[in-house]
Amino acid sequence: MNERTPWQGWRQRDGENAGLPAAKGAGSRRPFGGTWWGKAWLGALERQAQLDSNRLGRGRSYARRGSVLSVEVEPGVVRASVQGSRVTPYEVTVKIRAFDDREWEAVLDVVSAQIGRVAALLDGELPPELVDDAQAAGLELLPDSGEVRTACNCPDYAVPCKHSAAVCYLIADALDDDPFELLLLRGKQKDELLSALRARRATSAEPPAIRRQPVGVLAKAAFQRSPGPLPKPVRPLSQPGAPTAVQVLEPPRQSGVEGKDLVALATDAARRAWELAAGDGDGGLGLTREQDLARRAANLFGTPGLADLAHRSGLTARQLTSWAVAWREGGAGGLAAATDHPADLDPSVLAEGLEALGGVIEGNRVTAGRTQLRLGPDGLWYLFTKQFSDWMLSAPPGPDPAELLGRP
């Protein structure tokens, strides 16, 4: 990749950093990624920047106005200098994983399978069939968002920052100009690759067969033979855990997402996924907003996180605490018993509760002093006790109100 010419007007005025010039003229709106493989590279960049995508527009402006002073491509890494808002340029690295020797053998098999592929590469084209066959052999020539790793010594914590994004846009230019740059990023120089291909053709009259990964059995063939034993499902972990990545990667400061909130949401999602994998419920996929709040609050019971969740959801801490207790003791039925208004029922339906507790009847409730029995729509009795001015569910539900009250 050619070295970029720095902006010659850059200088320091009166001891302060001078501002960079705006991108103007015919190139101020020029696009990047003119080829399908260049667009695929930029697609990986855009997916990586989903949490903080506003850096991409600023990165394009930096790339268009010549703020990237130099770019050097080496196996697996791109090193660049980018002029930012200070006199000293920032240093940027962009890395993707280089293939090992075994993987390169598979790539050479794919490239040498048809002589036309080498000709297309030399002519500046990346044949889609080459990428597809490499994928069938278990290799991704084009990196995905998780493989593109950027680093910059600027103080911006966004990933990528605008300086790194500018370099990535110019990498798309380089890939457009010469697809061998993609293979260089994967670890092989152009001359080294061509030499290896010539050596293969000199020692073999026939192109090697591509080692494809098994793709399973076609449905037609599967139904023509007797089925074998079903494979045993993978056993889930003994208990849910917190995803490691969110514990070490802080979200960008401008995203509005706090690290502790991201950890809490990811940990909750991992717990629900574990419940599904372990067959312990449906992971809460069918819950209403109120039910999901109560479920999350029950997991935070006794911690400061419950009050924070109440504040964010527009509830009082006391109200959400009562929801958490109801969910912990009775699940969705307990929450309904705690939040629903008294339902009109025939008093004879409540005779069993009235006999066990005494007191007065109001709707589906029997109250005596600071104790209350509520008959839920599921046919179960729920025992509530009055704590200060709130009714709190105090035990799991049951079909016999006398047993809930501890009476024979």
C-alpha cells in the first residue's frame, strides 16, 4: 500500500493545536469499498461499530481529507499514522488473524484447483468461488467483525475510534486495488504465494482436490435408510455463569450504556439461556413487562440493584420489592395475586377460606387483621401478611387455606 502524503499546511499556532482542514472538493464525498470484497470488509467494520457508529462518519472524513499519513501492511497487521487534533500523529494498528501452515495448505489447494483463479487475482479480481471453496474447507478469507481488532493511542475508548476507522476505510481501498492484500493480511506475501503455487504445479500434473468439510446427509438419502441412534444432546453447565467478554470490554462512553448494566443484562440472558438448555422452564420468553421486572427484581432481592431497577422502571422501591417477593414465592400466579384488584366471586366459593381464617370477604379476598387469603384465578390460595402498609405474599400458594395458615 502506498504511503499517503500528509497535509502540508499542518502546523502549531501560538502554542495550540491547529484544527484539521475540512474535506472539500471532488473527493469530499467519495465512496469506499467499490468491489464486493471491499464492501464485505467495510461490512465487518460497521458491525463492529454497532454500539458507537458515529465514529464511522468521522473516520470517513479523516480518510477523505488525507489525515492518514502513512499505511504499512504486514502479515496479519496494518500499521498507520493518523493526524488528529494534536500535532503528534496517533499510531493505529488493525489486526486480523493470520492463517497457520496447515490452513495455508488448504488455501493453496483452493487457489491452485483452477488456474483461472490465479489469473483473476493477478487481474485484480477476487473470484467469489475462491471464497466459497475456502469456506467449504473451513476457512474464512474475508474476516468477520469479531476478527477485525483495532488499537489506537488516542484517548477515545470507542471501538473503533475515528482514527482506526479512517485506516479501515483506506484498507478497503487497498483491497479494491489488489485482492492479494487480503491474502497478505492472512499471512502470505504475494511473491511468496505465487512461488508456492508454481512449485505445486511443477510437482503435480493434476490440481489437488479441495478438502471440503462434511456437510451432512441429504434429506433424500437420509429417508432411504434406517435411522441410527440419535446423538446425545450436549449437557449444559451445572450452573449459569456470566459471559466473560462483557466483564472485560467496557462499552463506548458515548453509547449511553454503563458497564455494570451491560454485565447485568448479559448475565441475565446467560441465565435464561441456561434454563432453556437445562429444561428448567422457558427462559422467561413469554413474560409480560411486569412479570419480567418482577423476575429480575427477585434475582436482585436484598441488593442495591433492586432500588436502581425500580428507579429505571418508574416504580417505587417498595412496590418493586413487593413484586419481587410475590414472584419469588409464587411466580406469575403470585404476582397476579399481589397486583390484581379484588375480583367479584360468589361468597360460597370463599367459604373454605373464611372457615380457615374468619374475618370479612372482599371480592376474592378473606381478611382478618393483618392476615389475608386471596383466591387466585388458578384455583390456588395465596397467603398475604401486612407489613407496615403493604400486603406481602408470605408463602408459596396451595390448594388448602388451612394448611397455609398452619392449621390442621
